[in-house]
Amino acid sequence: MSVNIPIPQDRPVRVRVAPSPTGDPHVGTAYIALFNKAFAEKHGGRFVLRIEDTDQKRSTAESEQAIFDSLRWLGLDWHEGPDVGGPYGPYRQSERTEIYRAHAQRLVDEGRAYHCFATAEELAEMRETALAEGRRTAYDRRYRDLPREEVERRLAAGESHVIRLKMPLGGSTRVKDGLRGGIDIDNAELDDQILLKSDGFPTYHLANVVDDHLMEITHVIRAEEWIPSTPKHVLLYEAFGWQAPVFIHLPLLRNKDKTKISKRKNPVSLEYYRTTGYLPEAMLNFLGRMGWSMPDEAEKFDYAQMVEHFDFGRMSLGGPIFDLDKLDWLNGMYIRELEPEALVARLQSWLLGSGYLAEVAPLVRERIKRLGDFVPSTTFFFGPFDALPPEQLLPKKVEQADAYKAMKSVTDAIDAVATWDEASIEATLREQVEVTGLKLRDLFMIVRLAVTGQKATPPLFESMAVIGKARCQYRLREATHALKP
């Protein structure tokens, strides 16, 4: 594919990755981070990590730290970010709220944005009307041109409101994508986008554009799922009178059936891959092959080689397949190249290190008579295993269909656990006894067999806490698939 990505001559290339700390660090974040960093270092630029934590209800410090740890595990260190600082900070959006409010107010003062007082009931009515008329947009702009006196009266009365951008009422907006060329979007499909929410926090769109401009980001390299939002960003740049960065939208990672990668069909947590025993250099190599290729089509290459030969012209827009068999093959190659001493060091720095053993040992101390009993008693803490067949997962008198529905409910509930510890796991599973209608001993036995592959194990909740959320999620999901009638 022939592409021409503009490189500024008067300033350095600056790129960023901006994950939200609302869950486990995602392989998609690492994929985007890799291509951003490789592009920046190819051109002697800077790679920035920005934390987009405006979703205050779901953002957690633990999730933010997990992002740091996972990216560093892969060697994807950043030049600027929340923990290392830099000249364009702060690098957490929650610490930049006043900046966004000032910029939203600027647009209001210039007549490019306005206060919207639409209530939830009004918005629901607009949606129904739009649906009945076959329109995609819902908001009917009824507050767009209120008289100034009316706006001031409502504000003085403390009425709840948002700030919206005045979008063009006709024509189209062109998005220039570095890999796809021009993409035209009919402005009739765009609502007057919200910039500042009623709680005073910015929407993703406002914060994203303001931060990218103030941090002097030259190229926005992100997943293609953001293409529909890009016209909003382009129009926001125009409203501010700013030059937009170069947009490059990478193809989405796909499951084998070509659907977008999801935890229901593939493990997506970077923590899963780390604790399962994948080498970071193999994982990075694997991600580098997602839609991109070396000039000689080599399947095995390291990060330095990727940077040396990096060119977006070698990017394929077909959705790259996230094939775990290929990852296993690559990982095996890297392991076989390790000298014995290096392999021992890797094993010790993995789950065989003293930190993890110190968590496992207390759980089995009362259950073993010889040190040699430790290994067979703890295999599920370390290695993966195939999901048991339905007949081995089912307690007596429990129908397979009932067990399947129960495990679907349990898996979803475990996905939603924010703090992974013994107490949270216990509370979640006990609640699922009520939700699923299964007897406590039956539900807990299915979960135990799904997570450990064994009937007799150390205490369930403590074991799950030590095994870790990512691997428990995967094992529960595999058992659920096995139970599907």
C-alpha cells in the first residue's frame, strides 16, 4: 500500500497513547502503543502516555498502575506521562478539568457553542421522534438559539445544563486519514456534540482535542473504531482555529471469525498473557505482525528491527487475526533460543519467583506431608489446563442447561469485580447463589472445577485471589463454553 504520512520539519514528531483506567489493561492498548512508539522513534520523536480518567465512577488507581506495569513489561516505556512528568503536564485528564472548562467557555463566548438545558425526558422524546422519522440524529437543537437573556436567567436559576458545539447544519466534513485518504461524512448525521457534561466534566471529544493540541501531538495513531468520531474532532479543531494533527487509524484486531476481538472469544487482558507465561519480546513481535510486515516478510523480529524498517506503507487494512496458535508458535521459538541459565532466570522472574510462591505456600501448607506434594497440589496456580468436559463439571442432579446459564451469570459478575481480593470474590459468588438459583455447594463446585480443574483444593476464594482475575476470567469462560448445550 502506498501512503504518504507528512512529517513536520519545524518541530519533533509527537504521538500519544491514551488509555482509560477502567479495567484490566487491554491488548489493544499495547497494539496501539507499539505502533505509536515505533513511529515516533523511527522519526526521532516523543511517545506520550496520557491517562483519560474523566469517567470518575469507573476509573481506579489500581487500573492505572496495571496499565503502567503491563506496558513496561512489554518494554513500551514512554518519554512523558503521569509518573515520569514532562513539559506538557499534567498527564491525567482528571487534573486538567479547569483547562477544559475554560476552553468550552471560550467557544460559548465566541458564539461557537451554547448552553443546552434539555432534560432527560425531552431527550427521550426527541429520540422517539427521530426514530419514527427514520433519522439517525436525535437532538433537535431546540436550545441552540435561545436569547441571551433567557440563557442567563436559566443559569442564574441553577438549571442543569451541558455545553454543546454548534455543528454545521449542512454540507459534509472531510476526514483525511493517513492510510485511507479522504473520508466524507454528511453533517446531517452529526448532533450538536456535547463538550461539557452537566457535572462539569468534559466529554471524551473535548478533552481529546484540547489535550492533543496543548501537548502538540503531531500524529494521532489509534484504532479504526474512532473514525466515526473523527469528524467531530475535525470540526472542533476548526471551531478553535487550530491545525488538526495527522490522523492514522489502524485496523481493528479480529478474532478468527473476523469479529472484533473481545474477551468472550479471546483473552484480552495483558495480565493474562504475562501470568500465563508469554515472553514480552514474543508478545511484542506478535503485536507487531498485526496488519504490518517486515520488508522481507520475516515473521520473527525484535522491536529494534521493527523501528529500523517501520513504514506505514507496509500496513494492511484487512483486520489482522489475533491467532493464539501463532502466538504460541512464536513464544516457543523465543523460549528455545534462551540459554539454560536465561531460561531459569525467566522462570524465577515469572510466577516461580518468591513473591508469588509466598502467596501460594500458605494455602497448601496444611494440606501437604512432603515438599514433593507441593507440585501436584498447586499445578493450577501455575500452568494452564484444558476445560473439563461437561460430565466432569456437573454436580449430581444439576442439568447442563442450568449449569450453563449459571456460569454465564457468574462469568459476567466476575468480569465486573473492581477490586480483586478474597472478600470481593466471596461476596460476588455468594450473590450469584441467589441470582442463579443453584445450591451454594453446587455452584461453588462448578466454579472450583472451572478455575482449578480439581475437586479438592485450598479454599476457593483465596485460591482465586492468588490465581488472579485475568486467568480466572479465562478459565470460567472456557468452562462456560464447555457447558453450552
